Amino acid sequence: MTIDRRDLLLGALAGSLALIRPRRALAADEVARVDALIARMTIEEKAGQMTCLADSFRPFNPPNPQVGIQDEKRLSDEVRRGRVGCLFNGIGVAGARRAQEMAVKDSRLGIPLLFAGDIIHGLKTVFPVPLAEAASFDPDLCQRTARAMAVEATAAGLHLTFAPMVDVARDQRWGRVVEGAGEDATLTGILSAARIRGFQGRDLRRDDSLLACPKHFAAYGAVAAGLEYGNVDISEETLRETHLPPFGKAFAAGALTTMAAFNEINGVPATADSELLTDILRGEMQFRGFVFSDYTADEELVAHGFAEDARDAARLAILAGVDMSMQSGLYIRYLPELVKSGAVPMGTVDVAVRRILYVKAAIGLFDNPWRSLSEEVEKTRIFTASHRALARDAATRSVVLLKNDDLLPIDPARRQKIALIGPFGEDRDNLYGPWAFYADPGKGVDIAAGLRAALPDPALLTVTPGSAIAAPIDGGIAAAVAAAQAADLVLLAIGESQAMSGEAQSRTVIEIPPAQQTLADAVVATGKPVAILLRHGRALALHGGVADAQAILATWFLGSEAGHAIADILFGKADPSAKLPVSFPWESGQEPFFYDRKSTGRPVVDDRTEYKARYATTDNSARFPFGHGLSYTDFALDQLKLSDTALRWDAAIEVTARVTNRGKRKGSEVVQLYIRDRVASRTRPIRELKRMERVTLAPGESRTVRFSLSRGDLEFVGARNQRIAEPGAFDLWVGQSSVEGLHAQFTLYAQVKAAG
Ligand code: GLC
């Protein structure tokens, strides 16, 4: 059956009406207004709406190559001539009002500008980096922090954030793993949808609703060898099974924009991939918003070897389905001529413009171009005490207790002397992590400040760098060893600087920098009790004294309240409850490593390792696995029950288990449900996370967690890219990480044909 293009277009527009305002479609008069506007627009004005440029009215230097930056005077002319539709990465109401004044009052059609920015984990109040927050396994927390970020971003004159990053990161050498929710598609989908609900709120027209832009479509997290901007060579099955589903959850949560990825997939750059951006995104996934290119990514089609020149790149991008060109200026430069020459149909341009104007209408910009541009609000909603309190709570719930040999928590009342050693002890330049360029480094709480505020006597704490981040300090180790020997216990604050994480920070080795490793080995060799406070934006391969320390905390980049949160955890004011969203391997060389890996024909199943799927020197397992995280109390799981071990084709089974706090302290546990399809027409992972539930229990308290499983949870991508479930036996685990748990089996039965 062929679908008439017009029907597809009308369907798309109809779909956009339904989805653009989750509460109600665009009113008919707004649709008519947009259509009437388009009818009046010149091709240049249309190309202008499809052009997004760095905001010189309120300049900030985001971590992008500084190309194509136009000064305010030049940009003002472009805005007045209707040659710009969106400005990005500037903040501040005054600058935005100046720009909006020109767009609305000086341009021929007065179409308001859209203001966008990279609010990835906070504007002025910085929350834990997304990977850290993912360790909470708590969608409600992610929604609440996104809401707070939206309040600050809209107060500073933004309408849209280029977040959440939805890429499933399969290789920890890739620097951008820090920006997402880790290695698992299910967790990424759940948390990304929560972040979108938080950003956008319940009504897009509210002045504190921030449009989301789930990115990067698609499979950026699968770059070969973790090499930034590298190529992605994956099967259709892997694309559809691992990398697309979280975007499906994001669009279902109401996202109205997305961003095409820098990378190619199987030889076709995403920015020019019409099968990806039109057939899959709009056809199969029914996405109804508009697509940004990434920063100059359309122009980069030439470097990819996919476009002849910049004009060809513009043609390929618009025909593929990129609606808004970011920073290159290719659309305003080439679209008028491309349309006049017939290389690009005007209808294609009109569809892109309509998508963009529908989103502007959906957030009420035509009714109120001064939406989110109040200088009063700007003074009152940013860096508030409530936001900082939420940042502290989010940070304590992001810290993963990896190891604890009876060292933590520390009881301050014992007045032990504490040596805080390492380059991050009293460092405020690396608290926030990447993509927090709007925040003031001077306003972050570093570890030393947090500890001093929590200790009965700040003099109990000594602070000794011991080494720099990437180099030794003359006499640093001697001073650190002396400080350790003079103390009762040591806190070793080591790891990555924020410059070692994020975009364009792929690393061949994911280990503690050598100078810091030498420091750690020397300090641990003193025999004093040592707790490691890791700072990092990815999983790390830990060795030597770091791995041997009595306690290890994954503290990531925790944001504005880092020091207070770390002190809360160390002194037991908060109970560590987070779980790893990424696997910590034994060796860097295991990457790409992820828990939901395949069995192979020779899996290691016991201590016989000859001729097995492992490295000669290292088991292909994790030192600390996905889903792992300890607490200060002791949780036990038992009483695993299935309502039935036979799952009928259209039925569901209930899975229950009891979780008990057997310890003496209140605590939280994230109970995880995994399955394994034992035999299928495509080999299946040895474990797949399907459900999770966070429970908080008092000492001695028990609770029954309940999960429901049905055939849809068992589907995978089989032949001809069809999502299918296949009858047969399944393993099921309910546990506290991806490597253990209470085990059961069930069988999915084929559909029973109706009799007769
Ligand atoms: C960057 C990133 C993208 C970001 C954009 C704007 O290169 O890839 O995630 O939103 O440019 O800063």
C-alpha cells in the first residue's frame, strides 16, 4: 500500500497538533495563523526560521569550536531581516529582550525568536552530572531536578534546553558518557522521560516550562572504540534494540524537538540520513516536532565525504529531515537558491518551517513574545536555597558506595583526626563537571569546606594535595604520607578533572592518572585506614592502592553542593543508596564493556578458563558491576514468588519478593529485576534490566516489592527488524545488582489459537 505524500504530510501535521500541547492541541486559530504566516513568508524568511546561531547579544563560550560567531551588530542586522529563528547559549533577560525587540518589532513579519541553551545539569545551581544522578535509579528525583533547572533556565531567558542526552554509552573511553544515563537502554529511557517531564512541566505555555531536546539522534554512544565523533557500525537490530527505544520513551514523554547526531551510522551521517530522520523518526516513531542539526554538523557532511560542498550539504540535510541548522548558516546561505533551482522543493521547506512555528506557537511565543523574559523573575528564581537543598539531596543520592570494609560511616563524635589528601580535596574548579559553563566556580562547596562544616572541630581536618591532577608535586607524596601518619584516618580525593570528561574527551585509558596513583599507593602503604573519594565522569578501572583501600565511594561530579553531600555520606547523615549505571571493568582494555553482553559459545561458567571467552590476563567481568552499590545497613531479599511460571501470550505474571532491612540504620535499596531469554532466533543478552524499585526501610522493616511482566517486556528485534517475542524458557532474577539475585524461571507460551 503506498501512502500518498500529502496524506503523510497531513497526518504529520495532524499528529503535531495532538502532540505539541500534551494538554490540548494547538487551537485551530493558531494553526490558521501559522499557515497564513507561512503563506506570506519569502524563501529567505523561511530559511531564517530554520537558522539557529550562537547568541552574541549575551555571549557565553560554550564548549564548541568557535566558528561562525557573529558579533552583536551583525547578528542584529540578521535578526531585523528575519534571517534568524533561534539563538543559543546566551543567558540573561536583558540581552534576550534586546534581541526579541528586534525580531518582533523591526523584522517584516515579527516572528519571535526561540532562545535555547545547553542546560544539561543546571544553570547557576549545578546538580550532579546526569551520569551521577542516573546512579540514583530514581526517575522522580530526575524529574524534580530537571524542573528546578527549568525554573532557573527560563528565569534567565531560555525557552529550550539541548537536553536530556539520551545516548546509551557502550564504551567508557567515550567522554560523553558523563552526559547521559549510562550503559543500559531501559534505565536511560526511564530517566530521560522523567527529565523531559521535569523540563517541560505540565503546560508548555507556562513561563517556567522549558522545551526539551533529547539528543543525539542516534547511536552516538556507540562510536567505535569510544572515539569521539567516530563512526558507528552497528546492526539494524542493535540500533533498534539499544539506541532507539530511549528516544521512543523521550518522544512519548512529550519532547517536541530532537537533535541529529554528529556520527554516521553504517556509512551514512545521521545529519543526512533520510531513512533515520524521516522514515524511522517520523514514520515509525511518529515524532511530530522538529529536528536540530548538531553544531555545524550539516557543514561537516563535506568532511565526512558525503557532500560535495556546503551547498550540497545543505541540500542533503534538509532533504533528510533536518529542520533547524545550528551555527553553520548553511540554510540561510543556500536554501533560497536551492529552492529557486528546484533542487529542494518549496514544500519541503514549508514542512520544516511549519514544524518550527508550531513549536513556537505551542509555547505561546506568538501570544507572548516576552514569555520567560522577566527581569523581576530573573532576580528571584535563580540559585535559591531550595534549589541548593535539592542539589545536595540529589548529590547524596548519586554517591555509590563501591566498597566498605567496616570503615564508613565516620562518627564525628569520636573526634578522629582526618587527613584529606589529593588534588580534589580543596578544589572548586572540578566540582561541577562538564557542561556547567553558566555557573560560578566560586560558589561551589568543595570537599574540605563540606567536611569542616560537618566536623565538631574543623581543626580535626588537615588538607594536603599530595599531587596535582596530572603531575607530581615536589615533596607532595612525603607531605601526604606525613599527614596520613599524623591522622587517624585518610580521605583520598582523586580522579579525573572535569576537563578530562565530556565532549571531545575520549581517553584510551580509563584509570586514575599516574601521578595520583603513585600518591594513592604511598598513602595506602602507610597502613592507615583509607577511604577513596573518586571524582570522575565515567567508569574507571581501579588498581593498586586505590582498589585495596578499605572504602571506595564513586562521587562523580556532584555540583554546587558536592562538599556537603560527601560529608553527609561520610558522616552517616545520609545513607549511600545509589547504584552503578555503568560497569567498572578490571582493565581499560575490556572496553567496550557492558553488563547486558552476549553469552558467546564459550562463556566462563566456572573456574575453568582455558579456551573460554575471556582475556588472557583478565576475566571479562566487572570489578564493580552495573547495578552495584552498598549501603551502611544490610538488605536481604527473599520470598521470590511468581504468580505463575507459565506466561500466557496475552497475559501477565506478577513477580514479588520481600526486601528486609536487617541492619541498625535506616536505608534505601534499589531492587532490580532482570531476565534472560534462554533460546531465541537472535542471541540474547545474559541479563536485561526490566524493572527497578527503590525502597526505603527502617531497621528491621520488610516490604514486598511487586513487578508485573508481560510479553512486551520480552520482545527483541528479530528478522526483518520486527519486534517479536518468542515462546520458550526465561530466567528471571530479582536482586541488588546485575550479577546476583534470587533466581526463578518461567515459560512464555505461544498464542492459543481460538478453537474452531
Ligand atoms: C555540541 C554538542 C551538543 C550541544 C551543541 C550546542 O557540539 O554535540 O550536544 O547541544 O553542540 O552546544
